[in-house]
Amino acid sequence: MSEQNYKEKYELLEKEFQDFVYIISHDIKSPLRAIQNITEWIEEDINDNNLESVAENFEDLKDRVNRMNNMIDALTLISRINSRTNEEGELNVKIALSEIKERIEFEYKNLTIEIDSPEIKLITYPQKFNQVISELIENAVKHNQELHGLKVSIKVVESTDDIIIDIQDNGCGIEADFVEKVFNLFYTIKNKDDFYTTGAGLTVVKKTLDFIGGNISANPESQKGAHLRINWPKTK
Amino acid sequence: MLIKANGLNINILLVDDDKVDIKNVQRAFQKNEIDNPLHIARNGLEALEMLRGDNILPAPRIILLDINMPKMNGIEFLKHLREDEKLRSISVFIMTTSNDDKDKFDAYNLNVAGYILKPLTFVDFVDSIKKLTAYWELIEFN
């Protein structure tokens, strides 16, 4: 590696470290602060013999502990994305997608997955491909639980250096204001008290794609439902 | 105790998305026997709707504002507020978690009445309010 490459790599690592410290001191500190508050309230409520409030506070306490756990698990998962495990191999895109379709449709009864893909084989990271596609479909399910008849269409088109995967669903969609923010770690569109998700799924997907030299973006102009486009390189 | 302006009890609006942070303010009010009505909006968009729709009468004189909220965050909300003729003169206290947030806000020059470090340190809040009501009396704000 040239000196310039080392310098760039160093600066990237430095930035990632700073981002990591920021996440710890803001996102993870938040439930910790709540836990501190709630434990004081429990002491006060016990003194006042307000047991109903104590019970409610314990529920909130458990909820915040849970959130902290989830965030730390997400960080651990993200730190593992860049590890070069020996999982490089051949991927038959159409077959892989069919297997994912079968597995996930079996799990979620009200879901239809449509696949439109050419017969194409890549030398890439098959496990990561599986993880990324599965996460995106399951994300659509998670955010559209009230919708009966959720449909996710996956269309693959071959290009010169990569394959382009378009994933379109007929669910609630992602508003234009949020199409870039949704990939930020721990960012959630909905209020966590009303609808809880850790907000790490799309970040894991994005970082996986960064690792393999691909790309993901959300279409801000999708008419009905969410439209995500992935560029997956043909050679690793 | 009731915080008053011109002899009238004022309404206070809390804009925060987090249930525990909201409870913190409610409990602090109770503990310090502040009896002013505390209204809640869960994000900037909801707060603007409440203010513009005259849901709260008389209109709040004080807003306690959280920064990190879904849909519309604190900075965006405050920009909208200052651009609105009817709403621009409401006193806004920012609830921050660190001094970094304070610097971030100062940079926008949005006429913030004060910063309160989370969790709500009540002594600070009450001091800020006392200064504010004294100022109001001084300028005979209608």
C-alpha cells in the first residue's frame, strides 16, 4: 500500500472511532440516563407507597435495559462485517433468491415475494448476500404488520460490472425526508415509545454493501411503498 | 406555585419524544409544586400543529424543547417557530445532554432563552424561569 493509501485508511479509521465514541456517549447513554432516573423514582415511589407507579417504572426500566442490550448487540454485529471470513464462493443469484423467498414466505403467512432474475452466477460472499436480502424483506414485514397482503418484488438486472437489485414493496413507504437518514445507526422514523426497533438493520445492510464495494439507496420518489436499489459487484 | 405573566397563569409546552424524559419533567413539576398546565407534543411537527391550531389557550409562553426527535428535530422546529409571526416570541428552553449540543444551537442564532442539561436539573430551570418572568415584568410584555 502506498503512503497515501495508509494515510487515507488511517483517517477513515480515525473518523469511525470518533463516530463510535459519539454513538456510545449519545445513543447508548440515553437509555442509561433513563435507568438512572427510573431507579430514583422507584425509591421515591416506595417511600410514598405508590405501588402502581413502582410497577409502571419497573416496566420502563426493563424496556430501557432491553434497548441498551439491543444497541450493543448491533454494534458488535457491525464490527464483524469487515472481518474477512473465508466465505467467498459462488453465488447463483436466482437460486439464492428462490431459497430466501421460500424460507421467509413460510415464516410470514400474509407475505408474497416475487422474484424476477436472470440466470447469473457471481463469485462473491453468498452469506452476506443472503443476510442483506433477508434483512430488507424482513424490514418490510416489520414496518407493515397491519397490512394484509404485503408484496415484495425483487427484480435483478445484469449490468457491466455489477447486478442491480430493485426491491419494491406495497407498504407504507419511506418519505423523501428520511431516505438518507434511515441508513444512520439507531435512527428510527417512528417514535421508539410507539413502535420499537433498534434502528440498526439498514445500517448493517449499508455497511455490508460498503464492505463488498456495492451500494444501496432508497428511492425518494417511490409512489407506493418503499423502493430500494442495490448495486452488487459481480466480482469481489 | 404558579408561574405567571401579567398576573395570568401561563401554559408551558414540552416537546419531547421520550416517555421517560417527559415523566422526568412532569415529576419535577410535581415535586417543586409548579402547577402550570404542562402540555406535551411528541415531535416538532406535532408541536407546530398544536401551536398553529390554537389547541392550547392561552398560547404557551414557554416551550421546553428536546433536540433529537423523529419526524422534525429541535433545530428544524425552532427555525419554523422563529419564522412564524404569531409564534416567534415564545421563550424556548433547549434541553440538552451535553455542552456540544449547546454549541450546535448557538451556531444557528435562534434566540434561545436558556439551556437545561438533561436530566432536568430543576434548580436551574426555576432560576431561568425567575429571570424570564422578571424580564417580562420589566418590559411589560403583553
